[in-house]
Amino acid sequence: MNRSVLVAPSLLSADFTRLAEQVRLCEQGGADLLHLDIMDGRFVPNITFGQPVVAAIRRSTTLVLDCHLMIIEPERYVQSFVEAGANWISVHVEACAHLHRTLQTIRSLGARAGIVLNPLTPLEYAFEAAEYADYVLIMSVEPGFGGQQFIPSSLRRIERLRQWLDRHDLAVPIEVDGGVSAENAADIAQAGANILVSGAAIFNGSIESNIATLRQKAMAARA
């Protein structure tokens, strides 16, 4: 298992009146990538932002933009998000009728392709698709809203997925999104996650300090 842990601030929790400034603070704090939650009001009950905001963020940073598409028929939009500046694109297995084709399309456009599983979606979907994906995103809350509490059973799911990937010699990173904080970062990293997405725990207070604390807690679990 890759022992490094990447920190991905979730811009859903940022102050959008100061978005460029907050992106710069994420950079200064050592963020490895920026997580952008794209919601359509159909697959999830909330609506966030689309390609124009992604393009604006792209103009303000050189960090990797990790676009998490919580939308119906994501295959219709992957090209436009890549054109807007997305480097990584993840799609929900629950929303994607032809997952293999969609992952191939994302990769053909030069982006990294990820698959996302909701909290009660069987891990077998990830087992089947992992060899065609560049990363797997485990949702540790129900998708659609920020600020939710981490679902404790997610730790067992992360462990099971990591064990399966290791047994099959698949060096596929596990990303975790939902309720990630300094209080549970060590447990999440110890379970086998490589990428920690965090919103409220980073943007409430000092962004730079919060990123450093999250990374420290996670890496201590890997020591």
C-alpha cells in the first residue's frame, strides 16, 4: 500500500465571496489537490456549480482539480469539465449506465478517472471496476450536502476495499469524502485511505493550519 496521504480541501465549504483568496490559502497550506463537488439537483437534492466556476478556479491555481460529478448521466458532461480544467473526474456507479465506457472516455480525454460509491452501495462494484479506474472514492456520508457526520461503518468499507486491492496487486488509491476531520483522519488513513477530502474541517478557521493538522494526524497513523 502506498503510505503517502494526500489532502484535498473541498471547495463546497469555501467562502465563495473570497474564492480565489481561499484557493491561494489552500496552495500555501500545502493542499495536494482541490475537490470540486458538482451537483445537479437530480442525482442529489442540492445544486452547486458547473463548468464556468471550474474554469474560473482553473485560472486561479495550478493545483490538480478533482471534479466529483454527483449528476445524472455524467457521460454527457465529462468532456466539457475536462475542457474547463478538470484533471481528475469521478462518477457515481449509481448514476452511470455504462461505467466502463465512461471511464474510458475520461481517460481518453487525458484526465484521471475515478469511481464513487455511496455509503450502502456494495463494494463489489468497485471490485469489478477498479482495474479500469485511477482511484476509488468512498463516500462516508450521504452525498448532497456538506458538514455531515462521518458514518463509522465507512472504516470497515475502506479496510475491505484496501485489502481486496492489495490482494489483487492493484495500486489504486482510495479517496474518502464526508465528515473527514482531524479527529478521525488517523483512523481513516490507518484503514487504508490515500486521499482525504475535507471541507468544514479545513475552511472553518485557519485553512493553512487545518491542512497541516489533518496531514499530521493522517501521516502519524502510517508511521
